[in-house]
Amino acid sequence: MAYNPRLLIYTHQELTSLVNHAALIAAGYEVTTAFQPEVVEGWLKSGIYDSLLILALPTATESLEYSQAVLANYPVLPIILISHEPDQAYVKKALEIGIADYLGTPFQTNDLLLAIERVLTRLKHKQTIPFAQIVNELVDGLLLVDVNFRMLLVNRAVRKIFNVDQAKLEGKPVDEIFHHPELLDIFTPYRTFPYHNEISMEDGRVFSAQSSMIPGIGIAVTLHDITQLKELDRIKTEFVNTVSHDLRSPLTAVYGFIGLIDRVGPINQQQAEFIQHIQSSLQHITSLINDLLELGRLEAGYDVTMEEVNLAEILNQALGNLEFQYNEKMQYVGLTIADDIPPVLGNPLQLQRMGTNLIENAIKFTHPMGKVGIGCRVEGGQLILEVADNGPGIPLEDQPHIFEKFYRGSNLSQVTSGTGLGLSIVKSIVDKHHGRIWVESAPGETTFTVILPLK
């Protein structure tokens, strides 16, 4: 299917006869007519790629002022002005503000068609050809879609990654061209940008996908091959797991012998304090090792037994286990679960850990007498879990990194307990259950949202 440039004609009702709409449509253009500036703005926001604005307003001054306002927000948008007998000063001003072309009345329909062709040819020669050549030679993949998820641009690397041989892709819906679920997950109506995910191919390659919204154009996605980095991460994880496993046994022995010290003779107050510090440090190291081993098991695909799980029971149990912590801080913790929650297919132990980690984090980082809210509902054929608190929030610069191993927020005190692995474990569990997780945070409010597919 050919993709033709879009034309928007902004005019007044009494001037519609100036432009032969039927002739433009017959020439292969997609034509829209607007009589209100709000319609023009909506059209521009839907994407200006391969678009052209034709202005036929009552006065030359009105046309120039409106053109200047539009070009301030959309500087690359080509505009053709239609005016009654334009004089030299008008033409000079039009060229100064960046008008692509102009026509004086009266004119023939063919004159307008030639002007449109001149503008599009000039635009293509000036921008599209060098840009396309540069984009096509990039090692990283790049694709661009408009706000309606129609393909605007796709480079050679993307074609090679997804084995796409079709010559003409521009204008086609993205889901007609690509069928990889992790790529198509980017182009969903509820998606917020910027957005990052990983795309795993059947041959073992892994690509990091970075997606951004470009105002007035659409969504740009870059794909970078991180296969080697994932392999290095796997080797590092195996090494950490081996070391962690070998350390756990001697640490357990040390902890046990320390507990026996007071049984072989009296100890003074200072010695008891030293022993208490040693035990506390050993508990922290043991907790870190246990988290590392659990994360290693998750990443290696162990404990993959799936069954029907009632997430409402999981959350109630997790909340019960944490009752002492939030009562000690005199916090209000509310749990809201919809009545129609169906079971999800998952691993009960992993989902229990996921819920416990999220709720425990909210309790830990919320001040005494603060509030924690837990909600669970079904929406759009998916189960949505939200854990919110009114704690200090997560700084914006930290939010892209909070699911990374050992990452700790820049606003946390050095004495704040934790291994820096809790959210990494949560992210791994969500990924293993084919779900998604993200955070929204500002000072005084933080919400973690988990979406899990229903059985």
C-alpha cells in the first residue's frame, strides 16, 4: 500500500473554492480541511512527517502571523501560503519566517500541484536522503512510528534483526510488519515514555530497546545488541553464586560458635556488646548471601513449577508477616482487593517473595505514622498490583536504576539497612511470570505497579 503525503488546508468557509480538493485527492494526496485553529493543532500533534500545511486566510497579515506561530513549534513543517496578489514586502517577510512556497490568486489547480511537488521534492532532497543514508548505515537498529503506530522509518539493522525483506514499509501498521511480542509491547496505548525493555531473539541474541516520544512526530526506538554483556553478566552471576554458596557454610559455623561463647565462661558488658555487633554483621552478610543465591536461582530458571495462585491470599499472608514492622512504626497499611480477582499462573513462593519485598520496602522507607496502600484489581484482561506509600520518594535520576543489583537511592542514609537486591529480585520474579513492573515517584509519594497476565 502506497503512503501518500498528508495535506491540511486551513482556510475560512468563504475561501474553500480557492482550492480544488478533488484534484488534490485525485493526485494521490490525503487531504484534510480545517476551519478552526484547534483542528489544525490536533492534526499537527498527530505527526508532521510527510505533511504539508496550506494556508488560505482572508488577509496577508493573518496568514503570516499564524504561519510564524506554527513554525515556532514545528520548525520543519512545510507551509504554502495562498494570498491575493502578494507584494514584494509580503514575499520577503514570508521567506524570512521560513515559508516553503506561496501562490497569488488567481491561480490554476496545476499551479498548486506544481508548488506542492516543488516543496516535497526540495524537502526530500534537503533532509530525507542524507538522513536516510546515515540512519541506514547505523550499526544499531532504529525505527520510527507515528502516534497511530504507522511505520515512518526503519533502518537496515532493524530489517536484518527481524528478517524483514519487504521493500516498502512506510505507512503500514507496525504490527503488520513485526510480530515479536517484546517489540510490540512498546507500542501499546497505555505506555509511558521514555521506556526501556530487552528483546530476546530465538538465536540467543539480546537487544536493549530504548523508546522515546518525539512531540509532533511519534515514537522512536533504538536497538542495541547487548548479547555479549548478557553473557558477561551470566558468567559474573555464576561466579557470585559459587562464592556465595562457599561462604555460607563457614559463616553459619562462625555464627554458631559466637552463640556458644557465654556458655564456656562469664563475659563482661563490653565483650557482650562486641559479640552483638559481630552477630549483627554476620546476619547482614548472611542475608546478602541468601539474596544473591535466590537471585541466581531466579536468573538460572530454577523453581519454575507453576500452578494456579490466589494473589489475594499471598498478599494477606505477606501483610501478616510484616505486621510487627508497621505496628512498631505506627503506620496505617491498607489492603484493597477487588472481589473478582481470578487466579494467576505462577510460582507461589516467588510471588510471595515479590509481594513481601514490595510491601516491606514501602514500610521501611515510609516515616513513622505514614501510610502504605496496597491495591489489586483486574483491568484489560490483566491483574494489576499497586503498592503505594507517602515516604520521601525516589529522586528522578535514581528511578531508571532502582531495579539494578546493589543500587541504592542517592537520598538514603548510609545507615539504612538493606542489601540493594530486593527490587532486583522483584524484577526477576515479574519477568519470569511474563509481567511488567515500573515505578512512579515524586516527593511524598511512590507507587510500584506490577502487571501480571491472567491464566
